Amino acid sequence: MLISGLALLVVGALALTTPAHGQEGGTAPADPRQTVAVEAAIRQAVESLRLENELTVSNRSIAAVALLPDLYERRGFAPAWVAGADEAVLRALESSAEDGLDPEDYHRSALRALRQSLRDPANHRPTTLAGYDLLLSDAVARFVYHLEFGKVSARGLDPHWNLTREIDDLDPVEVMQRIIASRSIETEILDHRPSHPFYRRGLAALARYRAIAEAGGWEPIPEGPKLERGATGPRVAALRARLAATGDLLRSAGEAFDAMLEQGLEHFQARHGLDVDGVVGGGTLAALNVPVEQRIEQIRVNLERARWVLHDLVGDYVLVDIAGFELRLFRDDAMVWMTRVQVGRPYRKTPVFRSRIRYMDFNPTWTIPPGILRKDTLPAVKRDPSYLSQRNIRVLDRGGNEVSASAVDWSRYPAAPFPYRLVQDPGPNNALGRVKFMFPNEHLVFLHDTPSRSLFDRSQRAFSSGCIRVENPFELARLLLNDPQEWSAEAIARVVDSRETRTVQLPEPELVLLLYWTVDLTREGHVGFKRDLYDRDAPLLAALSQEFALHARP
């Protein structure tokens, strides 16, 4: 893939100083006459790259078509990688596999072949040495970019993506210069990984599940009737072996479904967001039989998502975990509170984006948005003329004047343009409940209370039309307002009980992120796998498996 635009602001260059020569490898020749020839070859390649905007070395396309010319021009076209440094680079590139990336994206085979050929002094032709140096630089630039921003363009998968990174005045050439000048090149490169604990846990989880795969993974449990405490037989033995493979059960021998097996199964169910009932029904059996290879790919996908967002995820913020049906409040990078949420149904997906909560409305009215109006409300009114009155919904004209519902010819809609607004009055049955949290966004999505309380007890909570229903909204309001004197729990209750609509501004806008993770990684080392509610893993995995992913050429 070709690095450009935002990428060029992050990947960088080498120091102008070089270590002593004499070690094996590297591209900087000891013979001054050959040095001049190599510099001339680099100059010619860079000028060609400037002119043609493309360059191929050993059948590998150079990606950093803007960065490399800037880098080598500042160096006076001197080789970047001296004796010994290239091996450190190659070790770092090999370690990309630990991040769920493919070392071949960073020219691994081509670089290894070139390095092997350069063991023979007869192959020390200026063009070969120059090409090796350029390919090393391109591999580092590409890898660092992927660690900083991800390999796949998030916007390429989701045109509404707005979680772009702020990189200020960072000079990519200076970044590369620091890498090349470093006494520990490998460490300097890998320091571009996200430092967030979630990413470190993801690396450990990937290594763990790859080790499970190398040990043989697990065999599927045969289909059959549900398994529960008291059952016996070969399928129970298979269940024991399956749970032992992932550490949910310590002992795998035996064909009896006992209390220890039930406890291990419940641990597995909790990790996978299933109903924790200690019974192997259809849903639990399907989760147990997902192959280890698929779980490895799931971790890889979520490591890529982590590279998109975790570099800048610091301080205080609200994080909505869409696939996990949870809202988490962070203070100084630490989670201090969590509550369950309901999110959009698969055909009305909750979007992924970032904004800031600016205010909350207690006892809100609800103006039915266009999508719900067209798809749900208008057809419902045509079926049942009392639909609106039963829900305290008023009809307003464009001037804000109330219109009698009986005076509207509902048979015309939704085929014809609808000239009214439908507004639900405050109250316990209001679709938004008793409080909503507002943050500007193009999706008309927000956090809110809900009268549909019983749905929070479900393990899979995709019931809304895209907004996020919060189980404990008044506690969230108290925490966000952060004013024990004026906004205690009792004070909030009094405002709610008044049934009067009241808007309250937050002291400071609160960062809110709606993110989609299908893997959970706890500080205790547990790995949780969630259902891919919106089928977003497969297209990301497909893009991650392509060398050029979804990034455009400049």
C-alpha cells in the first residue's frame, strides 16, 4: 500500500550519524568510492520516485512514495541502514506477527533474500545496495504507520467514521531519524504500538490462542440434547476436554457432568456474553464449537480496531461498548463505573463515532425522528387510530400549533411527504424515559433512559432504533454533573418527579465514544468473545488480509 496524507505525518526517518562499519549486513559500504556510487544509485531511485510516484525493488512496490524522497534528500542520499542495523529492522518486522499483522506486508522475504545475497561481496553492486536500503526504509515506514494508525482504513469501511487522530506538528522524517539513530532500533519501532493496557492484553491473548492452536486446538462437541448437571457420556467428556483447552476447567478427565464442570461452563458462558445457566443449549454449543482459528482471527480484528483508536484514548471519557451492551465511565484512564445498555437492532445499527456530551434533558419530550416516523409510527397509526393518544403523542404543524389527529388523513402517509411533527410529552412512558444525554452528531443518536426496563436482563440487548438506552441513567447524570451539593441523587430525583422539562448543561463537555469490540480483555487475563452483532468482523478481516488493505494511493 502507498503511504500518504495522514500517514506521512507519522512515519519518519533516520539520524544522520551512523555507527562504525565492519559488522555483517547493512548497506553503507566501507569503500569511499563505492559509497559515492551507492549514493548516486539512491539519488537516481529517489528522483524516479519523485517523477513517477512509484518504484519497485525486488518485485516489491515502495509504499512511502512521499516520505522516502524527503528522507534521503535530507540525508544527502546517503544510505540509512549501516552494518548490524538491518538485522534489528528485520527482527522488528518479524515481530509484526505478534500484532496480528503479516510480516510479508513489510517485504520480509524480499529483504531476507537480498540480505543473504549480500553475504557474497560479488553482489555488492551499487543498485543492489541502494535497493536494499530503500526497501528497509519502506518496510519500517509501512510498519510504523500500521502500528500508529492501523493497516486498514476505518473510513474505507465506514464513511461516517470520525475518530481521526490529532498529530500536531510531528515530522515523519524526524520520527524515522530517531529510529535509525537509536541504539535499540527494534524497541524504537515497537514503541509505536498503542500503550493502552487493552492492546497489551490483546497481544497476550493472541499469543495464548496461537499456542492453543499449536497444541491442537479443540474438537467440536457432537450435536445432541442439552447437557446439564447429572448428564453422563462421551459428549460430557468432549465438553470437559473443550473447557480444559481454554482454561475454563482445570481437570478434563471423566464423563460425568458434576458441579466442577457446571462451574467451568458458567465461566465460559460469562466470557462469551451468554446466559449463565450452566446448561449446554444451542447457543452455548455453537460458541463452544467455534474453531480456535476463528477466535485467533477475531483477536486480530480487534487489535486492528485498537490501533485505530487507543493511541489517543486517555483521561476522562464515556465509552459505549456496542457489541458488549455496556457503558463504561473512565476517570484518569481508569474505569470507575459501568452499566448495561441496549443498542440498535441489526437492521438499525448503532453507529461508531466520537462526540462530546454537552447537556442533558430531564423529563424530555420526544420528537419522533424521520426514520422511525416513516418505518414504524405512520404505519402503526394507519392500523390503529388510537395509537397516538395512547402514547401521549401530539401532532404539530410547521408553526408548532397542535392539530387534532382526527383531522389528518393518515391514509396518505407515508407515501406522501408528512407535513407535521409528532411529539411525545414527558412522562414515565416516554420513549426516552426521564432523561436524555445530548451530543452533536449527524446520526441523531444519543443516550437516554427507557421504560423498557425488563430488556436489560437479556444477555443480547439489541432492541433500539439506533440510540443507546441506559440502565442506570440517573446515576450517570449524577456522575457527569459531578456536583454533590447541587446535583445529588436526591436533587436529581426531585427534578425528575416534577415532570417539568429541564435542560442542564454539563460543567465541561464530556468525551463520548461509541465503539465496536467483539473481544473483551480483562486485567485478570480473561479473554471474552462477543457475538458479531452487526457482522463487521468479516469485512475488516478481509481487508486486513490484503497487502494494500483499503488505503488509497496518493
